[in-house]
Amino acid sequence: MACLDGQKLKHIHINARDSATEFGFDLGAILQVRRFRGDDSDVWTLYKPNGYVVGVRGDGTYTYARGKTPGDKVVPMTLKAPISL
């Protein structure tokens, strides 16, 4: 993680089937994350400056809600296709 210090996030590629994700940074660093086998909990969570939280789960779903939204009020949505942000 020290290699990422000071780098800007440039792209995110998400596999819709298993939520494997690649984060690409401006100075060339690549961070790849994936779920543990059989684990459908969160693969990663990103807290945005606007107060919203994006969460990607190992079952191919994601959440996008205000950070103060109670967990039982957040509805997971299905990733439809590989996503590049």
C-alpha cells in the first residue's frame, strides 16, 4: 500500500460475475482485489468526499448510498456487465 501513497486513482474495472476489481493509478500502480472463495461479503468499499459510500460484494452486486444510511435500508443492485469507471 505504501506504493500507492500520493497516486491518483485513474480507473476501476469490475468483473460483474465475481466482482474481481482492478484499480489503476496515475503513476502506473495496479491494485487487484477479489473475493475469498465462496465469500459473498464486501470485496471493497469506497468512501466518497460527497458522503456517499460505494460497496462491491462478491456475489456480483453493489450498493451506493449515503454513509449515514442504516445497513438494513441499503438495497444491493446487480452489476449488469463488466464496468469500467
